[in-house]
Amino acid sequence: MSPPNHAGGIIDSLASLPDFLRRPILERRVAEFFSMGEEDKAAVVADALEAGPRIPFHRFLRLFGTWLEVSAGLPEARRAELFGRYVRQVGADPGILARFNMDGLYGALASLDEERRGIVAGTAARALSGLEPEQRRRLLLMMPDRARAAMGL
């Protein structure tokens, strides 16, 4: 029996909420993330990556778009930590990306206004540059060309 995926349950619940409720709750959850210990942060990231593909895509896409908006509003150091954790987790197991609709996820990035899109893309590119070259190469191969272009990669 696998351990419960608490973050996954929260993610699924957030994805089901209407926009006016989802954003403030997600903002609080993201803020709470930075007060967690290292093990808890790692567990949240792993659970989120596990839960995402199980959520109906149209709901997950709304949640991911809101997460990108919230992330764009974070101070750079916090955004870098958050993105870095996700990138390192995916870098360790690039097959995680195969479970996601990468073109659809790029659509969430593309839907952001130009300023937020630049902020998010820049932080993501810096996080990717911190990977080992082989990990970075494998991740870049799985990303849509438009996403790589948006990040200047």
C-alpha cells in the first residue's frame, strides 16, 4: 500500500474550485510551502507531479495557469526555489513529463500577459540551466519548441 498523497488530494480539490476561490487558496498554499522543512517540500513536489496527470486536463490546465500567475507574483528567490525543486525532480525522472500534455501546458504559459510570461519563462530557464547537461538535454527534448523558444533555449 502506497502512502497517502496529501498534496495530490489538495491539488485535485483546488483544480475543482471556481477561479475566484482557487487563486486565494493557491496563494496561501504556495506561501505555506516556503515554511515547510526540506522533506515536506520534496514530498509536496513529488506528490504534485504524481497527481497532475490524474486530474482531468481541462481542470488541471486552469489550475496550472493559476499556479503560473501566482508564481509570477512571488519574489525571484522564492520563485527560483519553487521552480528549481520541480525542475530537479523532473530532471531526475524525465518520464514524468511524458504523462503531461506538454503542448497544453505551454498554452497556459502563452496565455499569461507578456510581463508574467517573461518572468516565468526566465525563472524556468535559469532553473533548467542548473541541471546536469544530460538531464537538461533530455528535458529539452520533451518540451515543445515554442516553450523552449519562450525561455530563450
